[in-house]
Amino acid sequence: MFAYGYFYELRPTVGTFLRVTVDIAAIWAGFLIGWAIIHGGDMSIAAGQAGGLLALALCLSAVCFLGYAAAGLYTSSHASPLLDKLGRVFLVTLGLFAAAGVMSFLASQLLGLTIGSSETAVQLFLVAFLISTALVMLARVTSLALRSDNLDETNAGRSQPADENKVLVVGGSGYIGSILVEKLLDQGKEVLVLDSMHFGDEPLAGVAGHDRLTIVREDFRNVEVLTRSMGGVGTVIHLGGLVGDPACALDPDLTIDVNLTATKLVGEIAKACGVKRFIFASSCSVYGACDDIVDEQSAFNPQSLYARTKVASEAVLAPLNDSDFAVTCLRFATVYGISGRARFDLVVNLLCAKAVRDGVITVFGPDQWRPFVHVEDVARAIEMVAEAPIDSVAGESFNVGSDVQNYTLGQAAKLIKQQVPDAEITTDDKFTDTRNYHVSFAKIRTRLGFEPVWTLERGISQVIAVVRSNQVGHYSLPTYSNLLRLKECDPKSFANFQITGWENEFMNIADVAAVRPDNHGQSNAA
């Protein structure tokens, strides 16, 4: 309930300032009203010690801010139910006045400051606590009512048809999003990015200030902000979430919250707001382990929590697809290459960096198959789906990559060594990793005409050149790793939904197998 991480999410916005001001004013008002009740308006006790009481009041104001902030009450992305927030208000205010009692006792002992007899002081703090708590709770209820009215007005104004030229990219400052946003702007699209910007402003620095780009720096799980962002949007591209097996394994509950619970929320709000297209970023890792060549109709066999959340997300999105809301799932191959937000926790990028910096290419499980695709080609594939005739992509899943870029990790290592001859390849056959999948990309090639522009060799050359030029610093920096950045931020700095239990059903692979979409976008579930 109380976490240091909530301070990380604080934003110096007008709304935050107003909430802090109202809460502190409520505490002071409760104290003054309590004084008037207990002392009958007699200010003679306070007249001779105004300076000391003012200092005590300022200390209490600081404690009030710190207490409420630690409870997440000033974190805009903290989408807690009203009763939960009121419960936090009660506990924090109780603690505040307990602290006030201790402070006043110490002040009386050390400084001679007094607010009356011991019995009177207890009565004063009790009455002030009750009044202050009621005022702060009233402020929270009033705020919720006003926001509800604003949302109703916003929804009422959405009768106009969705604008096909307006695109919302959830997670638009990430590894893929930073390239995609630039491409969409080049197409003449009006782009809105919804992203908490945990990796800073640099990923979108190349398009910062563009007149058709709007950046909303918020957690995409903030229901109010998410709803506002959908206004008039024709296409939603959902790239948000925790990505990669190590990062997702760090905090399983947070991973399910961000990758599954929130995906369902984003999809449902998009549909309710009249969005026409919804493109979801999935992964070929849903196939997990298979000795045969897999395609979009192959069985799921995920080997990690990350992959399981992708399977489950596809399952919860499938029933939303209909004639007015086209859902398309894109299963990306293993991505490589340089984008606005560089990553060196991806196998090809990491091996290239280690070859240049360390002179060693360490391969764990060299016989494992992986499909590869350049990050720029992924962005191109998303563009193509967003522009394709809606009937050709509605309810469909597409593997994104190319057949010729299926390689074993050992083969990829040899391609890197060709460009860094001095590097030594070392292997560890004892390393246990059950992932092994060779993927067919015939569907996206024949249906949409998608063919990657980049080859793995060219992508390796790009990464090596960037590492050698020192443009991005050392590859081991936390900013280049989802896992290390998440550890640096502390997962508790992310506000959580209350997981209610439906997620567990969809995280069971046997259960979701029955609701996989067929080629016509219809659920096979009874």
C-alpha cells in the first residue's frame, strides 16, 4: 500500500499541485475547526506562541505531503477504486495526527510549547482528525464526480466518425515505436504517443516538436488518460508492455498486470470509443518449442511468462473483433538493429556488442532456431497493416519476418564473426533453453506483400558500426536493457491494478487454446 516507488511517478503538474494544496488546507481547516470547538474560539493560548505553532504546522504540512505521496494518492497512474483511496486517506490521516500528537508532546517538553492540558490536547487531535479526514475524503469524492462529468462530456463529443488519419501509438517511445512514429509522421498521419517515458526523451528526439505529434507522458493503464487519448482516433497500435523473458520474470504479478490486464482494458476502451483498427504487438515466442516449421495456425507452446502473456492477450482480444472493430495481432520474429531507443538485451545486438567490446561471442544453445527481423522492417509491417484494406486484416494474426532469416544461434554467431574476425566464438551446450522455433512467414508475404528490406548481415553491420563509433556508450548500461532498467526503477514504482482472477484462466494455455481466432476472425469457443 505504501511504497517509496510512488515518489518516482510524481509529476509536477497543476493537478498534482492542486491535490496537495487541497489536502494540506483540509488538515489545517480540521485543526482550526477542532480548536474552535475545543477552546470555544479562545486564541489566548496560541497568541504568545504563534511562532512555535506555525513551525509545528509547517512540519505537519510536510508530513501530510510525504504520507499521502507514499500512499500513491498523488500518482496519476494509480487507478485505484474509490473505496481503496478513502481507506488510504483514513490510515494516512490517522498516522499524521498520531505524529502530530508526538510532535506536540516533544515540543511541550523541549520548547515549552503547549496547546492546553493533556486531556484538552487529546480531544483537540481527535476532533481535528475526524474533521480533516472527512474533508479530505469529501475532496476525493468531489474530484471523482467532476472527472466523471468531464468523461461523460468527452464521450458525448465522440459522435463524429473516427479519423483514419489519426493514430494512437501506445508505447510509442520504445524500441519499435520510436521508428514507427517517425514513419507515420512521414506518411502525413496525426500521431499521439501514450507512454510513461521510462527511458527518457531521447527515443523521440528526432521528431520532438513536430506539429502533428502529441506526446502524453502517462502510464497507459491510467483509465482517464487512456479514454481521453482515444478521442477521434481511427487506429490504435498497442506496443506497450514489459518485453523480454528476463524483465517479465522479475515480477510476475506486475507482468500479468501490464501485459494482460491492461491489454484487455486498452482493447475494450478502444472499441467503446469507436476506434476502427486495433493492432496488437505479439511475438513468435508464442510457438516456444517445436521441431516443425510453424505458421499462424500452429499450436501455441510458450516457454516463458512473457510468451504466455502474449498468448493470453491474443485470446482476450479475439472476441472484441467485429465488423466495426478490426483486431490484428502481429507476431514479431526476434528483433535486431538500431532504433531511437537502442537495446543490447536482444541476442543479435548483444552478440555484436560483445564481439566488438570484449572480443568474445558467447552462444548459449547454438543449435536453437530463431527467426530474425530488423526493427525497421517491423515498423514497416505495422504501417502496411494499418493501411491494408480492413477486411484483409480484421481478426487475423500475422507472423512478421522472412523465411530466409530463420537461423540457429550458432549460424548467427558465425555471421557476426565474419564482420569481427578477431572475436572468438564460445558455446555452452549445457545451457538449458527449451525455446526452439523455425517460423513460416508466407501469410504476410502473400496476403500483404510484405518482404523485409534488411538482411541479418546488413543489420549486424549496422549494430557493429554504432558500437564501434561509441554513439551509444557501453552496451551494459541499464538504459539498453529492459531488465536492468526495470530493476533500476524498482517494479514497485509501477502502479498496479487489482488482479481479479480472470487473468489466471487466460494464463492457462490449455484454456486459451479453445478461443484462438481462425482465419475469419471468429472465436472457436462455444
